[in-house]
Amino acid sequence: MNRAVWDVRGQNGLTMPPGHYQARLTLDGAEQTEPFNVLIDPRIAAEGVMPADLVEQYDHNVRMRALQADVQQTLARVNAAKGSVQNDAAKAAALEAIRLKIVATPEGVRYNKPGLQEHVNYLAGMTSNVDQKIGRDAIERYNTLRKELDDIRAQLDKLLGAGVVQ
């Protein structure tokens, strides 16, 4: 007899919400599939968290992962473009201004001024480490950060040309 243990994390590393899932075993070319249910932790349910809340949390965390990836991609685009505009001081300065909106910048002796990247990573960590209801403020903050990134990308597209990776 064999046993498999699943930590209830998907391929994306996020905790999966309660629901119906399937385990698939392939041995010597023969495949067997067994359905099973993941239930909500009764301790979490006792606090008033419902399965629908955990589905909403999962969906939010998937959006946060995508936002983190988009921020990284945008920063990589800025950094790549900086090397190709060295002879254009105005473009180089504009790219640096965009970069400084994304990354933490020195601010005084002890603190850095957090950039968009830090704000996104903080929100992602705040909502993905424990089963909880997602607060409206977290959803509103996501929308604000998404708009901020979209604005930065629009500036970058205007400066470099839409969709062009320099």
C-alpha cells in the first residue's frame, strides 16, 4: 500500500481553495484517476471564513502573482532599454525616472522610499500567507497598483514604442 501527501498547493505555489480535485496515477502506461474533496479547515470555518472566501482569496492571489510578474517584466524592459539609449540623454533620463517609480530609492539615512515593486510584493505577501477573507481594502489596493503599473507601461510604450523590447 502506498500513500501520497499533498500540501494543498497548486503548481503556482498558492494554497488551493476547498473544492473538488482529482489525483491521477500512471503506472506502466495505465492511468487511474480518483476524485476527492478538499474541505475547509474547521478552525478557519469557526472564525466565519467560508469556502467562497477562500476561492476569492485564491483568485486575488493569482491576480497578485500576475501583477508581480508584470512588474518584473516592465523593470526588465526598462533595464534592457537603458543600455540602448546611452547616446540619448533625454531618453536615458526618462527611463531612469520610470525605473525609480518601480524600485526602492534611497530616502534619508535609514529608510528607502518603496517603489511599486515593494508595494506589490507587500500586498501579495499579506494576502497569501494565511487562509482569510480578502478585505475590500486589499482589492482596492490591487486595483490602484494595477493602474499605477498600467500608467508606467503606457509611459514606457510612449517613450520606446508600444510592445517593443529594447
